[in-house]
Amino acid sequence: MNLPNKITIGRMFIAPIFLAIYLAGIEHKFLISAIIFALGAITDALDGRIARRNHIVTNFGKLLDPIADKMLVTAGLLAFMKDGLCSIWFVMIILTRDFAITSLRMIAAAQNVVIPANIGGKIKTVVQMVSFVVVMMLCEISESFSLGLNMSLISNILMGITALIAVVSGAVYLADGFKTINFKE
């Protein structure tokens, strides 16, 4: 197994660790969770970059990477939803988009067609990952210094922006995918 695939598998383990720490209710849970989540987000960028640079892109990695991403994002959305930091509708929109794209990619892969991530999807991923970390850091600051920030409002604005980008990028991706895939097979 090559290094990028090991990194991807590592991200799959980071997701439940993040969620366990977040839900544990320990002191500075937001700070610790933000660091763990950021580590997972960095591995998302790192594994693909290493694979492409070293020409070791594998089918295993192409299929597992989006699943690892969904695991990390789902853990973040569940954690935020539990604390009232993310509307259930944003969770539904983001996860539906992600599962639709992953399903389309699997159909394409079965036909030996690769549908690469588009710029909209990459923007969505960056905005989403940064939003999670920013919200957790603001929660930590607000809690540590008793600032009384309306974290639910701040977080839902950021998750709403992510959901909007998810819808737009997903629509573009699906439109491109439907042109590429043979649905008669």
C-alpha cells in the first residue's frame, strides 16, 4: 500500500476520533477537536498531492478518498448538529450532494470513466473544512473568555454558505457527469 492510501485510511480513523473528543465534553473540547479536524482536512489535501506528484494514483485511492472525506465531514456535521451549530437542513443538503456525487463517480468508475473533481467541488471542500475549524476556534474563544457570541448564528451562516456552494457545484458536477456516463449499461 502506498503512502497516499495510508494517509487516506488515516483520515478514516481521524473522523471517529474527532467525534469522540468533541462529544466527550472535556475541557477545551473545541480547541482539541479543531486541531484533530484540521489534521484530517490537511490529510485530504496531502494524499492527493503526493499521489499525483509521485505518479502513484490508484483506483483504491480514487474510490476511498471521497469516502474518507465524507466520514470526516459527516462527523463534523453530526457534532455541530448535536450542539445546535448546524441546521438539520444544511446537513441534509450537504450530505445529499456528497452522496449524489459519490454515487455518480461509482457509476462512472464501473464504466472505466473518471470524472475528476471540479473547481466548484474543491472550493466547497475548502470553505467547508475552514468553516468547521473557524467555528470550533470561535467556540473555544467564546467559551474561554465568556464572550457570549451567538455561535449558532455564526456557524449556521457559514454552513449555509457551504450548503449553497454544495448545491451549485453539485449541479455543475451532475450535469457534466450525465454527459459522460452511459445510462443504458
